[in-house]
Amino acid sequence: MRLLGELTDNLRNFVATVGALSLFFGRVIAQTPRALMRPTLIIAQIHNAGALSLVIIMTCGLFVGMVLGLQGYDLLQRFGSEDALGTAAALALIKELGPVVTALLFAGRAGTALASEIGLMRATDQLSAMEMMAVDPLRRVVAPRFLGGVIAMPLLTVIFVAIGIFGVQLVGVQLFGVDAASFWSQMRSSVDVADVMEGVIKGCVFGVACSLIAVYEGYTALPTAEGVGRATTRTVVTSAVLTLILDYMLTALLL
Amino acid sequence: MASTASSPAPASASETIIEVRDLHYSVNGRVIFSGLNLQIPRGRITAVMGPSGTGKTTLLRLITGQLRPDSGTVLFDGIDVSSLKTRELYALRRRMGMLFQNGALLTDMDVFENVAFPLREHTNLPESLIRNLVLTKLQAVGLRGAARLYPSELSGGMARRVALARAMATDPDVLIYDEPFTGLDPISMGMIVRLVRQMNNALGLTSIVVSHDVEELASLADTGYIIAGGKVAAAGSFRELKGHGSQIVHQFINGLPDGPVPFHYPAPDYYEQLLTGAA
């Protein structure tokens, strides 16, 4: 009976959170046209969310690609199909690993920065001060950060995939001696526009999801040190779980 | 004769810029205000005082429309603040300036940009004019030389003076100060007191100062309200407040450690708790 009560409470909280998040999303979208009229604010946020994440994205992309090269070569050489390494790795990176790992890294690096920044602005009355100056924080603070994240995420995904493929090539071609011509030509003939589009669509959707979670958690954080800490943690956890759920749904839809 | 809860300081309609009528407000079942009435006279400095936790800051947030009352009305120049839509509320707030307890400066901007912020957001003034306006406001608070410092490089008193310059940037009708003296050294406190008085007199503003620094307020404010128990416990000039018969007002004005606001937080019987070993 108590378990049922807890279950009902959790379900009610979940529905309430989804409702609040949807409402918040609607309010942010409503502010988007006015935010777009101040491109300098958005460019600054693309720099914050995108350019400042470049090093971590490129480093991780390189190592994910190199590991994929090792594992892929080990698997394919068992069937004598090492030449297919380029195709296999490229498809894995473009369709899955690129968007998903970039989203997880984005949530950890840019998402937490967004949530804690907005949460601290709430805790130090900066958002209240803006409201008192008749400036809507959703338009001035939240919408540019959301848009910056949404734009940066697909760009980061493309960079991650490109560096990842370079990493695969480094291990497969340079280290294990897979024929370079076969590696690149098979990749070019097998990967079509639809595959690339799948990766781009996933990058965009994950960008919206991760950026929304980050700004929502920051904006609704309790104005205390503990509240901001919790918001930051929730940003990473919720973004990661949502990314993986959305990934399954999008893959099923786009296959 | 000092006024009481049922009859706050009288002020005629034309002299009153803010009027709070029968305000009720509670948070999570805890009653903060139960029938609060007060009037803020135009062009004067009004102090709102009360023991910690009586809801002074909450009252400011209700006056500025950041919170909505459970019942009752808050009238700003005859306009019911709680009935306004967001857009109308923002239009009304351009007539108010608020100084937050910690300054609430935007930490990603320097002092100059903080003061320029409301001008850039609400006007299309040329950059040269914004520069001159900002420097004028900073000169008024004595911080023109700190224009390129960031909030993290300012002392508490300096941050509040910058916030004051920012609040004045759009020339509001009413300036609201939330605990402007908390945590300041005597020199900074003196500066803030002087600035509040100067702003009020030179610009013809109405000022509301929320604080519990009775001595500072006595030298600064024209009239005062003491809030306790969700209502106005006393209102009037400081001379009237000092002679007020209410025990809570007596305790507050004289800074007595015990009285209607007890020294001990409500607890079970001391000896019984020690003997029984209960938590």
C-alpha cells in the first residue's frame, strides 16, 4: 500500500515535471524571435557552449575513433574483411557514436556550465534584478543560451565525427596497414546522404534536449548552494538518460 | 500619537504613491501577512522595519509584483499591481528602481556595462549619450574611476553604490532599498545614507528603505512602519515610534533581547527534556 502511494507520488511528480518542462519550452520558444534580433548575444553563447567545448570534443573524438579502429579491425580481420573498416567505423560514428557521445560530453561540459551559471544568477538575485529592470530573463538570459546550445551541438557532432574518422584511419591504415584506397573508397561508396542526415537530425534533437534541460534546471534551481549543485547534477543525469531514450526512438524512426 | 495596526499613518490620496490594502499572503501554509495596510507618501523616505523573518523583503516583492498576494491589493499610483499582465507589469517597473541586499550586479559585465544595461535594453540611445549618462550616474555615486572593474573586484559598499547608479539609470519615480546597510563598515554605511538622502532630495524620488538598522533609519527616514505578526504594529515618525506603547515596538526600537519576540525558540520544557532524554 505504501509502495503504491510512493509510486503514485513519483508518477505525479514525473507528470508535473514533464508539464513544467513543456511549458518552459513553449515560453523559451516564444522568446526566440526577439532573441534572434540580438545575434551578438547568441554568438557569444555559441562561443561559450561550442568553442569552449572544442578541445574536449576533439580529444574524445580522436580516442573514440582510435578505439573503434582497434576493435573494428580486430573484429573484421576475423572474417578477412579489414577493408570494410572505413565503412563500418564511419557508419557507427555518423549514425550513433558521433551524436550520442557528443551529446553526453556536451551535457557534461556545456550543460553543467549553463545550469550552474543560470542557477547562480538566480541565487544572487541577478535574475530578479533583471525583472525589476523590466528585462525578461527568459529573453535576455535563457533564450540566447538555449539557442547557442542548439546551434553549437550539431556543429560539435560534425567535428567529433570528422576527428573520429581520422582516429580510425590513424589506427586502421597507419598502424595495422589497411589499404588506404579501400578504406576511403568503401567509405565513400557506402555512406550516403541519408546516413549523414540521420546523424545531423540526431545532433539537432539532442542539442534541443540537452540545452533545454540545462537552462530549465538552472532557471528553476533553488537559490542556494545546494540547489545549484543539485540542478547541475540533474542536468547531466537527465540529459544523458533523455539522450539515450531519444536515440532509440530516432533510430527506430529513421531506419 | 503613534498609529496602530488598524490605523496606519494617514496620507491623502494625492500624496500617496503606493498603497497596500488588507494584504494577505502565506507560503506553504505559513502566514506572512494577515491584513497588512500601509501607505507610502510621495517624495519622502519611508522606512519599513521589523524583526528578522517578518516578511519585509516579501513585502517589497509584493509591491513590485514579483509575488502575487493571496488577497488584498497593492496600488502603485492607483494601479493594482497584482492584476497586471506581465507586459503591463514590466512597463510599470520602469518607474521603479530596486537596490538588492547584495547589489545583484550582473557578474559577467563590468561596472560601466552594468549601469548601461537598462539603457541598452530599453532605449536606442547613441553610444556617446549612453557613455555620458553612465559616467554621470557613476560620478553621482563616486565610482566613475571604477567603471572598468568587474563586480568581483568591488567591496560590498561599492557594489551597492554601483547598483544604486544602475537603479537610477532610467530615472525611476520610486527607489526601493532592500537592507542597504547590512554588512557595511561605518564609512560605507555613511556613504549609502548620504546617497539615499541626496537621491531623494535632488531627484524628487520616493524612497522605501527596508532595514532593521533603527539608528541609521532614524537619521534618514521621514516616516516609518514597524511590521510584526503579519501586520503593521506601528507607524509614524521616529519620535512617535519611540514613544509607542506596544511591547513589540518597544522591544524592537530599543533592541531588547527578550520580549514578545522571545530569546528562546519555542521548545519543550527544558528540565523535562534533559531528564527524559528525549531528542
